[in-house]
Amino acid sequence: METIRNYLETMFASLPNTFEVQKAKNELLQMMEDKYTELIKDGKTENEAVGIVISEFGNLDELAEELGISSFVIQENQKTTGGYRNVTLAEVKDYLHDRTRSAYAVALGVFLCIISVCGYLVYFRGGWHVRIVLATSFMFIAIAAAVGLFIFAGFVMGKWKFFRERACSVDFATAEYVHNRRESFRVTRSMMITIGVILCILSVLPVIVVGSLFGWSIGFGVVLMFVFVGIGVFLLVAAENVNAGFTTILSLNKRGTVGGSFVPSQKQVTYRNDTISKVMSVYWLTVTCIYLCWSFLSFDWHITWIVWVIAALVQQMLKAL
Amino acid sequence: MSSISSDIIRGYNDTMILYLLWDAPSYGYEISKRIRNLSEEKYAIKETTLYSAFTRLEKNGFVESFADSDMVNGKRRTYYRITEQGRQYYREKCAEWTLTKEVVEKFIRQDGGM
């Protein structure tokens, strides 16, 4: 029965998601289900029953006129000949695998960039210039490794550029597979984000603790701070990148079609005003910048968080414009 | 064995459906099954053909659909019921068929062209 349902969903996947189309799909499923049940009752094997039901299903072109989709059916047929790229389940699995690998590579690269300055902050024995040489070498090695990881990630993902360049689609079973994978990743993702955010917030703690315990080596506290922030950002970047992989696949199908039912329904905020939409594209980046600059310059961490509250309020106001 | 050309029979799918609804309301699969049985397995209507006929008949007011539960296993289904207009249309189709048959019959050789 699952095969029949998938077959029907695939047939309908590219049709517009209207009431008539849904009704037709349900009615046809009902008839196929009845027929299947009866064939099984008559002693047919599951495979035989599925074969008979599907072979006697007919052709959706016949319904085009009744469903008010004749223009659509023709359009779709032209598109398939015009290179509508169907992405198979195997390809999708490959893509998700690559995407996960590159997500962790990028996250690790970001982590290395963040901690690259730590060499200057650690106190160890040796002359002044020995320290500078060691710290600088550490920084360059870390950055080189990070760049290497970025290039690797770009290389791995290069194969999948066609997702953006061509019109692609996935069939229903594949979309469902990706949807399930995303659902099962949800808990992991929220854990990663939560821990990442907590680490970023707690990052000032080592500075305070180490500073008050051993006044002489505040540098070590700052190193810990960078490591905290580094791990936090690592988790955030990895979680979001892996998730973006699922979203990319699920967004391949057009939202208005039956196959697009799994297209992430989160509302894309659209701004009516053109200037505002341009401002909003860099809004949170600017806010983060202000927050970090103010915090590091004044070291008033106890009060600078208010920036986020104000920023959120301002965003709500801008949305209303 | 020759099979029925779907082009020819298309014009009479409506007639068959209305005939089967004449005495009592029915639903998709039951109608397709009865068509197959009555035609002695010579004609099997495709699901898409049947559904397109239903929507056309309903649009023209010849049948009405309603949701009801199956008597046997309580399954919810869409049932179709013939309307007075539907009966009128059926009578017209019957007359049309008698005429068609009469005319075409005149051009069919008794020996089947053997």
C-alpha cells in the first residue's frame, strides 16, 4: 500500500496544491486502496496487487481539464524536456553526507580562526621575542589550517552547485526521507545551539574567575574565553550548516505544488520598503558588531546585553513600516 | 481478442455510471468493479477516467456527491447519487445510442468482412 501511496504522491508532486487537486488525489487513493484491498482478499500477492493497481491507474492528463490544470500539465511536460533535473534519493544521501562533512570542516575552521590569537596571551618562559615568534607561528598555522578547511569544504560542495543553477526537484519519497532526517536531527540541533549560546555567554566567566584568583595571569583567563567562544561558535555553525542541507533539499520543490508540502513553512519575512529590506540584510551583523565593540571597549558586560533587547524592539518596529 | 478503443467508449462512460447509480448511490471502486463484471471483463475503466467522469457529471448537475460511511467496514467514502437531471440526461443518451447503433449497424457486414 505504501508503494501505491508513493506512486500517487509522485504523480501529483508537481501539480499546484489546490483544493481540487487534493480532492482528486484523495479520491483516487480511495479507489486504489479499495481495489488493492480486494485484490489481496482474492489471494493476490502484494506485488501483484500493486502492479495491477498501478497499471490500471490511467493517465493524469485525463484529469487536466477537470482540475483546471491543463496549462500546468503542458507547462510541466515542456519543463521536463527542458531539463528539469530530478534528484534521486542516492544523490540526496550523498549530498547530505557531503554537506555534513563540509559543515564540520567550516565550523572547525572558524574555531581555529578564533583561537589563533591565543598564542599571544599565554605566559610561558623564554625571552620576549621567543614568545612573539612562537605566538605568531601558532597564529599562522591555525589560520592556514582554517583556510585549508574552508577550501576543502568548498571543494566538497562544488559538486552540488547545480542545485542553485538549475531547476531541480525531488520525488515524494525522497522529500519524506529528508524531512524525517531533519526531524530526527532537531533535538541534536537544539542541544548544539543551546550549548553554543551558553558557552558564548559564559565565556567571560574564566576571565573574571582566573583574574580574581590569580591576578598575575589574566592572559590564561582570556585564552579560556576564546576557547569557550570558539567551541560555542563551532557548535552554532555546525548545527546551522547541517540543518541548511535539509532545508536546501526540501526547498527544491516549488512551495505551491503538492510535492512542496515539506518545504519549510517558516515565514520568510519580507519588507515592503526596499530601503528597509536592504538595511535588514546587514541588521543583525551590525548589532553584533556594536555589541562586541561596546563590550570589549568598556568591559561593561553586565549592561551591554541590553543591545539585543533594543535591537529586537527596533526590528519589530521596522517590520511594521 | 480485440479490446475496446477508449476513444469510442469515452462518450458512453457517463451512461454506464448513470446506469449503475440508477437504483442506489455508490462509490468509485464499486462502480469500476461493476462495470468490469457487467462487461464480462471486456472493459476495465481506469481510475483517472472514472474520476474525470465523476467531476464532469457533478459539474453538469447529473450526480451529487456526499460523504458517508461504508455499511460493511465503516470506511468513510465519497458516494455519488443520481439527480433528476441525470435521469433525464441518461434517457437522452439511451435514445442517442439506439440511433447510433442503428446507423452504424447498417455499415457492418453480416460476415464481418471475412
